[in-house]
Amino acid sequence: MKILVITEQRQGKWNKTSFETLVAAQQIAAATSGTVSGVVIGKGIAAFADEVAAKNVAEVLLVEHQLLDSYTPDGYCVALRQVIESAKPDLVLFPHTYQVRDFAPKLAAMLGKGMIGDCVGFRDQAGKLVFVRQMFQGKTVADVSFAGNAPWFASFQSGAFRADLLEPHPVGKAPVKPVNVEVKPEDIRTKPLDLFKEAKSAVDLTQAPLIVAIGRGIKAPENIPLAEAVAKAIGGEIAASRPICDEGWLPMERQIGSSGQTVAPKLYLALGISGAIQHVVGMKGARTIVAINKDSNAPIFEIADYGIVGDIFEIMPALTEELQKAKS
Amino acid sequence: MAIQREQLQADVLIVGAGPAGLSCALHLASLIQQHNASGAKPELSAENIYVLEKGREIGAHQLSGAIMNPKALAELVPDFQKSAPLDTPVTESAALIFTQKSSFRIPITPPPFQNHGNYVISLSKLVKYLGGLVEAAGVSVFKEFGGADLIYEGDGIAGVITEDKGLDRNGNPKANFTPGYELRAKITVLAEGTRGSLTKQLVAKKHLANINPQTYGLGIKELWDVQRGKIQPGYVAHTLGWPISTEMYGGGWIYGLSNNRVSIGLVVALEYEDPRFDPHAAFQIWKTHPFVRNILEGGQLVRYGAKSLPYGGWYAMPRNYFDGGLIVGDSGSFLDSQRLKGVHLAMKSGMLAAETIFEALQKEDYSARSLKSYKEKIDQSYIKTELWKVRNFHQGFQNGLLNGFLNSGLQQLTGGRGLVDPMRAHEGYEKYKPIDGRPAPERFKGDGKLTFDRLTDVYHSGTRHEEDQPCHLKVHDLNICATRCVEEYGNPCQYFCPAAVYEMAKEGAGVKLKINAANCVHCKTCDIADPYQIIDWVVPEGGGGPNYEGM
């Protein structure tokens, strides 16, 4: 059985699951007396190919092209299709990465094949290769095998095989064979922009010493700047009870309470928050709680250190002004 | 683009790990084990039985009073007395009539309120125990997976599609999106409990309803730890009267558990005239009765929950067998509304379903014709004996308490027949009377010690849902809510929901329905009691919902 392993590197860095997948390939090859070919794809990646060549593989196919510099699903599919058609493997393995999830099903479909994704193991069952994958969030596993003819496509989940079991090349180094692929600019329908990291939660309310939180009493999103002004004047973070975030007036990460963050700041200023227990459990650890609410029976006053029964729309601007005065 | 779903093939798929579903699984697994041990062919496997459960854990969504008649459990687990968590046997049964200030004990407790030989239990604990036995028997219970859709085939069903996971509130896939599985089975058992969402679909689509529509009650419960000596373990009392008007059907319960724990609750039929009746508030007010207050004072609320229950009985029982499937438990109307007991009947229905399935697996015939023997088994069992006697019971109360007592007395004398047999029932929501411009009453607030507002109680239900998911309460016409319903009924959803899910929020000059779906305790009241029948309760992402540990 000839096994092709499509490794993944990005911007000069390996995706480590590539090596785990190489281990899987080595083990399948051992069970089926097959061979493993590593595939390295991109641009300016000779060093990566050498690294794979030092492992126990029969060969490394080096797929380089100007248009493969940045990952695009079209570019990878067009190139890898040619690699598969010329190398004629029985089995093509991928690490189950986000990038593989993006292009591998498309590649398999281009060749009229199915794919078994996200496998955690394999078995050689009387000459038939069976893949094992989890179902029901890992509560059960299923054996899956291919019905049609080779080449077959499968990907392995991160952590399914141990990278430290990767066998080095027995005598030194496998040959690195460049494969010429034709990729035309018009093949590629997407234009990669600069890579960016999704911003982590922009705020960490649990670290904020001063929090100004708003509740239903704020009435409309247009009124939020009034509270933000208070927060700015005091040098604190803005936060909210569930209804506000539920309406989308503030992002979810600013929600305090049983279904949001639990905080214990030095000062918690609750504006128009009634103090339902669901909110209170998220902030009752605050050192000082100041509550402003027009309903004198609001439960927030039971836990507040200081309370003002009044209209937040009168108090917020006045408070901002006083705070600014005090600072200057 | 159609989603490609992964398929899994089972022999038997049971939707819902409650008393009925688990009894079915356990009984079937033991029949299979005996069958295989005897060397009979074809060999069967309990590993091909799957159970779906939408709760985080087995038992998480189980709520009942509960007093259990142990006879089905004794058949299912003969040595149950050694291993089952039964809490405490009933030692004293009282029936009390409440007026606002005082209470009278009926000198001779009427037979329906006699509970000698029964046990006060936590249904959640019992179900957790059954779940352990089921899993030990080799059956897979998939927790945190709900049945979202049925796979229809021919005149029946061929399995279930589980709910999609990882959708955001607009229905777009998030990074963790996992499409629901297509679980195909030779036989699918609907054991969804009260007002099952798949059962509802199926009964309508395949015209399985009986001569009466299903009618429901809503039970609201609190579990309290009280001061030592306030109540004896095994003491059970049922209360009638205040604060429930004689126009309505309902009553309270007080059950003494071990370790100074008390189960209290109020059940009301979801068929009343005032669309602004608030069952949760009625329960809170009931707690202020001197008799109840005395027990609770100085104690502490431990847990809260609510659930509807099917009152319809025999004449509301849907046809419970069809090609590829059966209906068991509360979904199938196996509840005695006179004694308000359904646990043993649910379990028995599950066991009879298991016997039917076992035969079907041997003959390899899963058609309605083959599964019809389920119905025959029910007719020959104590399920029919018990339900037949009370076949007209609840209908007799649809016109108030006094009428009900008259009817029920006559039925008692005539073996359940009464004046009219079968007595017809009507949908509970048809009973609402328009508000005719009456102003809305003030909402109940609670004192925070003995009585609570709904949000505080919901907090004690342990309810949790993934916040960023599509709303699982599908309202088909929001326009009705903001216009017709405001005028005609004053938006009863704000009042009947015991979890403060529905709220009419001001928007400009008018109002708009706001749904706080994350509060939902899965009682199904909205699906039942909405006057326009435009609310569909569907399963949320698996794992969401209350945590009824100990309930």
C-alpha cells in the first residue's frame, strides 16, 4: 500500500499534527507492508522537506510553486490533485487541521472520492483497512471503511498518535523529489489577505478594579454612552447584566452573572440593575457595591454598601461631572 | 445546502431517559441476555440499543412529587428494596382542605389519597439509579443529545435526527458546529415525557390522536430543608382549596422525606378562565398558609422546578404503535390523573414495549401489525385496569370542582362510567376568557425567605443553556403576540411560564415579545397553554436545561 502524507506548514512553522499523521502512516505501512511518501507543499520549503526526509519514509515529494506561497483552497487542490494523479497512492492522509478541513473534502470530491475525516485510529481487519472515529462527542466510536477504489482519503485527529513514536530514517535520509505542478493565477478564486489573530476577549473584567455595570434601567442602547462616560471618568470598565448583552447592546464578554463573568472588583457601581440573584452571584464578591435604582425595593439594595434611590438619567451626568471635577 | 449527516444504525432507539424509556431499555436488555444465554437464534445484542437524553446527566430533567407505587419497579428489579434509592415509605396520608386561615383534615382519607405501601421518592435519584443499571447492561445512553426531528418512512418512522450543535443565535454555524446525527433504528421508542416535541409532531402528522385531546396540569415544586421535627419522614399530605378557586382544578402537596427534607408543590390544571392566572404566584401564596408556613419557617429552599403532566388518561391516549415505533410513558398518556400517579404506569408501559420489541426483533417484523401486540399487552395489564376506572375522571372536573366531585362520585359507583361515557374533553387553552380591558395585576414579588419571585426560583432550578444558540421556543407569529394577544388575553405567556421566559418588552409605543430562552426549565407549559397555539417547544442544544438533582 502506498501512503501519501500531506504535511502542513504555515509561515515557516510546522503544524505538529503533521508528525502525528506521519506516525499513523508509518504504523499503517508496517501493518500492510506499504510505503510512506511525505508531501511538503508551499514555497521556499526545502528545509521542511529535508526534515521529513530524515524520518522513516520512502521519499519526500516537494511541491513548490509561486502561487502556493499563501494557502488558498483552490491552489492546494489544483496542485495536490496533480501530485496524487502522478504518484498514484492508495491512501492519502492528512492531519485534521482547520486548513485540512477547508480543502481536503474538496480535493477528494474533485477526484470523485469520499473522505473519512477526524479519525483517531485504524485497524487492519483481515486485509481491509478500517478507520476508527468518534461519535456523539466521544461517547462512542465507529469503525468506518472505504467502499470504492483507491485512492482513499482520511485525516487524523490531533493527539490521536504520539509524535515521539516517529521513526527516523534507518540509514540516513530519504530522497527529496521535486514535483512540478501547474497552477495558474486564474485557478485561484480567493485572495488571501494578511493573517490575523482573532482578538481574544478584549477585556478581562475579572482583573478590572473598578466596574460600572448597567441593567435594564438603561432602557435603550442610545443611553449607554452616559454610563460609559461615568466609567471613563472613574477609570473603570463597563459591564452589564444579562438583558443588556442578550439584546446585543453590549458584547457577551461584558456580561456579569451566573451565565457570564464572576468578578470581585474594588468598586462595583450598579446602574439600573435590580439585583436578580442570577446577576448577584457574579458580583457579590465586590469589596464595595454602590447601587443606583429608582425602585427602593430592588434587591440590589440588600447587598449594596451604598445606595441611591433615584433616576440614573439624572445621576449619571451629574456623577460624571463631579468625578471629572475631582480629578482635575 | 443540505447538511450531510453521519448515520448510525441501531436495532432500538429510545428517545428520553426517564422512567419509561429506561425501563424499556433495561427490560429489553435482560430479555436479550436470557435469549442469548439460552442459545436461541438470531443472536441479539443490548449494544444495539441506544438511548438519547437531552439532559446533562441521566436524571437531570426528572421532576415529580413524587410518591411511587413500587409494583412496576418490583417487576423490573426484583431486589429493588436492597438497591434502589427509595428514600422513605409512606407512613401517614392526609387529605386537607385549606381555607385562607385554617385547614381541616378529612377524617377518613379518601382512597385516591391513600398511599399505604407506596414510597416517597426523588424521581431524579430513581432515574439516575435506573440509568446506571441500563448502562451496566451494555446499552449506550447518549447524554446531552436531544431528538430534533423524526425520520419518516412509509406510514411510520425510521429513527431520529439529533439536534445540531454549535449554531449561533441566528442559526449560523460556529467554530464548534457539529451537525446532528441521523440515528436510524428498526424500532424507535418515543419516551419523551410530557408533551414530547417529536410525539406531538408525529401524532398530528399521522393522525394518532384519540377521541379526546390531551389535557395537562402544571406542577411547580420546591425542595426544602426544614428544621428538625417539623415533619416526619413518610408523612404525605394533599391539600385542596385555598388559594385555588373552586372554578379551577388543582391542589398542593407536602411530602416528608428523610433528613428533614420536604417536597412541596402545587399542581393546577392548565384549563382556567383567567388568562392572567399565575401558577407560580399561586404556589408562593399557598406557601403562606399557616399549615405550610409552620413547616417551612426557619428552613431553606434547596431546589426549584416545574413540569407539566398529562391528565387526559385513557381516552386521550394516542395510538401508541405504528410502523417502526412505539410511544411509552407520559408521551403516551400513561398517568392516572385521579391519584396523580404515573411513574409505575410509565415504567410498566416501557416494559410492555420491551416485550413487544423483543418479539419483533425475533420475527424481524417491525410493522404496525407486528407492534400492535403492545396495545394488546396494555389492555391485559394493570395499566388498563387502573386507567379504565378513571377514564372519565379528569373530564368530570373540566367544569369546576363541585361538578367534578359529583361526577367523580358517580363514576366511583359505576366503575368509572359515570353519567356520560366516554366523556369528552376540550383543549385547556379554549377556556380562557378575554381580559376585556381589565388592567394587568401587579406581579408577585416574594419576601425572599418563604416566598420568591420567579427569577430567584429559576436560579434554584440550576438551569443553564448555551446562550449563543437559536431560540428553542419557536413563536410562529410574533405579530399576534404584539397585537391580538395584548388585546384579547393580555399575553398569558408572561403569567403561565413558571420560569420567566416570556416577557412583553416596551418597544416604541407598543410591546414586543422578548423570550429569555436561557431560563427555560423544559416544563412545556407554553407549548400547551398558549391560546393561539403558535408556540412550538423544540429541543435546545443538548445538555441545556435544569439540573433537578434530588428532585
